[in-house]
Amino acid sequence: MAAPRGHVLVVAEDLDASADLVVQALNDRKVPVTRFDIADFPQRITLTAGHDGHAPGWRGELGTGARVARLEEVRAVYYRRPGLPRISPQVAEEYREWARAQALVGMVQVLSSLPVVWMHHPDTHRAAAHKPAQLVAATDAGLTVPRTLITNSLGRARRWAARIDGPLVCKPIAAAPLHRPGEKPLTLPTRRVEPDELDESLETTAHLLQEWVPKQYEVRLTVVGDRMFPAAIHAGSEAARVDWRADYDALSYEPVPVPEPVAESVRRFMDHYHLNYGAFDFAVTPAGRWVFFECNPAGQWQFIAAATRLPIAEAHADLLQGAAA
């Protein structure tokens, strides 16, 4: 019988509470972990990978200073939104972007070629991360989604809003931060708008508009492998009722059951994108209907685990520890 593979690679920013919990759960099981941020490559991390032209895969090692992991012995990769390589200021400015591209592709593509279980492979994350395609996949999977319009045409938006005949929400299409000089990057929240508030600013870029969904409460459904961890999110302020991320201090949480038809549709959605992790956001209407908003394939979950004691970190460790090449 072949010897079990060794390290789990945890590729994440230094300040990532979800990654911290996964590392702790793996440490509790005596599973060796090598954690690093791609931002530290190539200045503080070394990568040596060789391919002999015959044997499958890359062989070599990845060193962080504190640990060295043999590439051929890695058992799984937990990949959570790492930073971009930081290039030494000694590199001439005109070569820095070139050097960053070489470092990023060199590291990510070698890791991507390892024949192990990923959570998630960069290609999988890229395919699953965007709302427009998600809404189609969710509908195909049997989930209920809000009526939605993506446009930069004010006239079309007003005509669509007239057919909705009710309040709307405007939300970012992509999770791109807003940078203001001298301030920390901001993520724009979902905004509730009335049809008569639509104006020429809509024509400056693509906007995503949806019908307003009345909410009894919202649900963050965290899926790890074949395990589901649903938590109701109860909003205690007006800002949180529109977008619960806008006022974390006004939220309370409790585990809730998932209706089996919804669970089955979520499984089909996961299969469509080849996901083994997803953070799903639903609204539950006053009539009890679950309405899908989005799935974040790298969504945060530590706040749900802390509030509900759901064993989400342990489920991650189960999957990563048991991953086979």
C-alpha cells in the first residue's frame, strides 16, 4: 500500500480567520500543514519544481523558511484568495510587472498541476465566481432566483422597472473593491432603490438590478463536500435588512433546516461547477420560499461557525485530510 501523502498546503493571506480555523483543525489531527501567501513569493518563499519528461507531475519542494513541503507528497491544497507576488524593489521598475507575472504563473501553475484534491482549484474558482452565470446555473438546478436586469441603458432600465412594479435593489456584478485616495478599499453594499431613483449614473458602467425580495430572514448556507451547514441570519437594523454585510453588529444567527428540494438543487449547482465548497446566500420569504442570490466559492464562514458552533472547520479538515491523489 502506498504511503499517505504528507502536507496540506494552505494558500491564503496572513490575516484570514477562516484559514486560521482550518489550520487549527488540521493541527489537532496531527496533519502536517504548510501555510503561505503567494504575496511572499519570490522574496520569502522558494519553489523548486522539476519534470523529467516521463513521470507524471512535478517533483521538488516548496520552502517557507519555517517548513519545507515535497510537491510529490502534498495531499491537498486549500486555496483561499492569496495575494499577488511582491517583487523586490531592487528589480528595475520597467521589469516589475513582467517579474510578477512570471512568479504568479510559475507558482500557481505548478501547484495547479498537482494531482490532489483542491478547495478550490483556481480554474474552478474562476468559472464559478460570477453572478450572471450563477443565476442561469441556479435556475437550471431548480432554484428560485429574482428577476434580474444587467444594463447600462437608463431607458431600458426604466421600462424594465415599470414591469416589475415595485422596489428594486442594485448590487455589484463583480466583487471589485472601490479605492479612494487615502482610505481603505471599500466593497459597495447592495442598495434598495425605487424605480423613480434610476438616473443617468446608471449609464457609466454595467449595473445589476433585481426585484426586491421580501424577507422573513436570510440564510447563509455553507456547503463543504456533501455536508450542509445552514444558518438563518436575522437582521436588527434597516441597513442589515437590505444587505446584512452592511451592519454585522445588528445580526443574530441560528441553525435552520434546509428544505430537501432546495438541498437537492444546491447539490446540482455544486456538481455543475465541480465545487466542493460554496457559501450560498438565500432569502426566505414570509411564505417560506427560498430565493437564491449568489454562491461565493471562497466565502467567509468563520463568523457563522463562531455564532452557531456548527463544525465547519472540522468538515474542511475531514475533506482535506482524507483527500487522495
